[in-house]
Amino acid sequence: MDIERVDFASVPTRDLQRAFAWYRDVLGLAPDRRGNLEVEATNVTLSFWSPEADGEEFVTNVAGLALRVPDVAAARGELEEQGVEFNGETVDTGVCHMAFFTDPDGNTLILHRRYAD
């Protein structure tokens, strides 16, 4: 098998319009050019999915979706100015910085930047 890339990642939500607007307006991700309720994160599309509309249980993604940014502290500051609350302090793992927060549905998001090999 030859996997070329990840085309999209599903983001569970209870409100498609709210999720789309939050990822577009708060995170600044570009709307899908075809007019779908999806946003583009440069290398992958985030596709919003309402599990309950399909008869499935709504469960948040607690594993996290890491969003690479040039500067975690600066990006965190920008989001905090918009009212985003973070779960604890920024973590320095010895190879990267990470700052954890959630979207309006409780899905874990991580501001991330690797600074060492």
C-alpha cells in the first residue's frame, strides 16, 4: 500500500455551524473552497461531523489534535485574548512546547512547536 497523505480528520461536534465558525474565526483556519462545512489546516482538512445526527454517541476527542505554530507562547497569547482558556501551563518536553485547550465541544487541541531534533 502507498499512502500519499492524510486527506481529512473528523472533528466530532454537536453543532456543525458553531464548530465551523469557531475554527474559522478563532483559530483563523481557511474555509473549504468548495463551500463545505470544513476548514483547511494547510496540510489536512478538518471535517466537522455530528455523530448524533447519524445515530452515534457523541464522544469528544481527548487524544488531541496538534496544531503546529511558529511560537507557542505567542499563539497562546492570541487565543487567550479571544477568551480561550488553556488547561494548565505550557509544557516543555525537552524537544517541544505544547499548550492544551479545548474547542467548544470539548475536543482537545494542542498548540505545538518542536524546537529540537
